[in-house]
Amino acid sequence: MADQFILRRLWPLFAVLALLQPVQAANTNFAQLAQRAQREGTDALLPPHLSVVLGLTGVEQGVAVKQLMIRAAQRIRAFNVCAAAPSTVIIFEFDAATRIITAFRVSRAGTLDKAVTYESGQPVKELVGARARRALAEELRYWSADPRPPASR
């Protein structure tokens, strides 16, 4: 009887804990990918305009990063760890066919700081709320599936 009472009272806690498990696993994978990018990534510079729109710099200049990049058909995807601020991760996708860039500034823990999308030469649109979280989740699923560049797959 007492066990049933405790179970009825604690089931919301168990439900929350069960929901957090995949989030924690995703954050762990994200942190591991960030470490890998920092260790094995290519030295690169983020495009100057992207650095400004994501709030990394106040003037248009490239930001030094360690980069994992995957090119497939018309798409380029990059996972970047800022060299000067390793707790900052930049993920972006560029579609060469549409010339649209979607980019995310994310903390090393996987928390979304800023999300934007824009077409070359057009105004930047900030993604907010559920739309930003969905877009980031899709990109994280891509990188979590097999984050190795094609040459190492």
C-alpha cells in the first residue's frame, strides 16, 4: 500500500528523469564532437559576415576555428569550435543551389545561443523559439549520426 502511494507521488519525477536521459546522451555526444573538432579539426576562418551576424565580432572579420566539414552534392556542413573561445561552437549549413546559409551559435553544453538564416545578399532572419530549436535538433541529428568527414567513414 505504501509502495503504491510512493509510486503515485513519484511517477512525475520518474517521467522527467526518463525524458532527460536522451537529452543527456545528446549533450554527451555533442561535447565529444566538440572535443574531436578541437583536437582533429582543420584550422579555418569563419566567413566575416557570419561572424558578425552570430555576434562573435563587431566588425566583419573572420574568426579562427577548428573545423570539421562535410561536402555532399550541393551542401556544405561545418561544425566549428572557436579557437579563442572553445566554449563556443558554430554549426552551419550552406546550400549552394539556393545560396541559403543556416547557422547556429551553441554553447559547448549544446545550448542554443543564436540561430540565423539568410540568402547571400539578403537580410538576415533570426530563427527563434520552436523553429530555432527544431532546426538545431535536425542539424545535431545529422552530426550525431556519423560526424566523421566522408574520407574517414
